[in-house]
Amino acid sequence: MYAVTLAAPDDFDGWRAAARALASAGVAPGEVGWKVEGQEAGDLFGTGTSPPAGAPFPVPRAFLSLAETAICHSDPERFALLYALLLRIRTTPKALEDEADPLVRRVEAMAKAVRRDIHKMHAFVRFREVEEEGAVRFVAWFEPEHHIVRAASGFFARRFANMRWSILTPELSVHWDGEALTEGPGAARADAPDRDPVEAVWKTYYASIFNPARLKVGAMLKEMPKKYWKNMPETALVGQLVAGAQGREARMVETSRTQIGSNALAAWQAVREEARGCTRCHLFECATQTVFGEGPVTAPLMFVGEQPGDQEDLAGKPFIGPAGQLFDRALGEAGIDRGQAYVTNAVKHFKFERRGKRRIHSKPDAGEIEACRWWIEQERAILRPTLTVALGATAARSLFHKAVTISAVRGRPHAMPEGGEAWVTVHPSFLLRVRDNRDAEYARFVEDLVRVKERLAELA
Ligand code: URA
């Protein structure tokens, strides 16, 4: 029997080194006991230490990445399960592709639960300001379900790089001093401050994005389980907002855009700030920055493109490259002032392939559109535009939650469940690419814009 003691519950490097050595020596899963330093050893924990050295073998990257995530799960069997899967992969390199296999399914489910927990931590950590030796530090309390604190904290270091902050959790605390992350022991709820002025900002933000017309308590609980509510200032408002939803909806309809303007601007700024650190899909890894929407938050007209291009990615502004210039020309011909409209994209990071020094646009896939819908829904919830114009299939897919054929939906209004109308036309870059009837296609695009302008006047 071999005994492996890992340095921490999420010690992937330790697990990998031990698992490689054991697997290359052909040690069976039942012959290994795993434990974490400082924890009680179970009955099966052995006494042997190092296995005899065997020949190294290749391991697919997909497995390593799955194992690195799944190891953060709180299931005490995770080390043994991952080791059993590693042995399987050694003899059947494509084992991970068998989605019906119970072991593969169990490990995938563990990784999924971990990813979800990381997402929850990113979304629900709320910092509170404290004075510390004359300086300000932001402190948050969080109770994760799995051992995710290390895996999740890089996000906060990138996003709050200029702040000094600490996140306290029962198992581990992490601290950022503006330059480096350090770790400390776990803490208790009482070690974190309770209330502070930052809460007022969150409450304003939350109250202004809360749309009673879309109230779905079940969905809300699923996305934001009640266990997180106690640490989130805005949830103090939830009962009140839910109770007053009907009356509020009626009042909201009557409220003029100018009155809601200042709340909307604060909310929009908060969302844009949050989107800067977006890691909802992998596209943030290669893009220069998040390209958020731009324009007045009181605009009744919103245009949604596909995703930023090369120039937009560098400048951080939507529609400024060749497609943007053509779009501006068409808007001018249709008599629409771009400065009075809000212009954004369905996907907020540039997706590209490198060809030599060039970065070639690559179409976002359904998963990327879906991940980024979070932001466009917030933009739409804040602006509540009378008309939203989807420029091309990606934007239409994001708005309608399904793939649509442009020719089938083009040039007529589509009532949106949350209020307002959607219109669909082609993407300006289609007009740059198209070979046949380019002038006629362009004229049709301008016509679509004219109809949008007329419809807006009708609805005003
Ligand atoms: N294409 C888009 O869809 N959006 C931009 O911002 C630029 C090009």
C-alpha cells in the first residue's frame, strides 16, 4: 500500500507528481491511500512512500486541465478517482471522449461544480472598506463549497489591481497589497466587517437594474442561491423589490428617461467596470481588453454588432474600424445621429486567429455568444431601449436566444419579452465582403436604417 500526503486540498502539482510516479510503476488505484497534510488518515491510508520508478508516459492536456479543476472539489475521493481515470487514460488515451462512462461523468461533474463555485465567488464577493493603519483595505467574507479560493483569486488580483484587499474564507485567506498575492489561515465570519458606504453604491446599482417585468424568483434563486445573500448588501432590497414589483412596473412605465438617467448612468458605469475583468469565456485570454458598449444611457435606439475587430480591440471602442466607418456612412445617409444611439456588440472580446503578424477575425461560437449574453442583457436592462437593432446573425442569435436566418426576420419589428422591439439587418462587414450587387445591398441596408428611424419616431 502506498501513502501520498498532499500539501493542500487543491495541491494539483503534488497530486500530479505522485500520480505520474505511481501510474508509471503500474500501481493499482486500490493500492494507494491519499490524504491532505494535517488531516486525519483514513483506514486505507498505507505506510509505503515512494513507488519504484517506471517509464514516463504522455498524458493528454485535456485530462490535465480537467484534473486541475476537479481536484478543487470537496469530495474526499477526488484524488483516488482522478488517479483511476489517469490509469484508464494511460491504456485508452481517448477515454475522456466516452461521456457515458460513469467515471468520466463523475469527474466531469466535479469539474463543473468547481467551475460554478468559482463563478459564484467572482460574482458574489462583496468588499467592505476598512481603515487599517491610516490606509484603506477592502475586506470580503466568502464561504465556497469547494477548495476554489486559490483558483479564483487571480481574477480579483487582475480586476482590483489598484486596491488593497483581503478575501477571508473558513479554509484560507488571500491578501493583495497591490503587487503580490499572499495567503493566510482561514478566518471566521466575525473577522470580516459588516457594513460600509460601498454598499450604498451596490444597492443603487442593483435597484436600477432590477426589472420587475422579468421577475423570475426561481431563476434568481438558481443563479444566486440564498446562502450567498447574507454577504451581499443588495439582497437586503430583494424582498422589498419583489413585493413591490407590480406597482413598480407600472411606475417604471411612467417614469421619464431623464428621471432614470442618473441611476442608469451609475448602473451602466458599474457594469462596464465589472465587464473589464470578464472571464466568462476564454476569449479574454488573447484579447487586449473588453470592448464595452458606448453611447448615451438614455438612448432609445441600440445597435448590436457581432464582436470587436482588430482596431476596436486595440482602441477599446466599438465600430471604429472599416465596418464601423461603413456603418457611420450608412447611418448618416439614413439621417441617424450615431451620437444619439448606443452601440455595442454581442461578444465583447475580439476573437481571432494569428496569421504571421496579422490577427484574423474568427466568428464567435454559440458558447461564447451565450457566455457574453450576460453583458448585453445588463446593457439592455439599464437602457431599456425602444428599438434594438441586431446587425447580423451573431447579434440576432444573442437577442433571440436562438439561431435565426437574417432573410426570414429582416426589416420588421419583433416584440421583445422584456419590452421594446428588435429589428434585424445585415452586418456592415457583410457589405464589405459581398461581391454581387454590392451597391444594391448597401442601399437595402440604408433602407433598413431609415425604417428603424421612422419606427422610432412612430413609437416616441
Ligand atoms: N464588427 C462588429 O461587429 N463590431 C465592431 O465593433 C467592429 C466590427
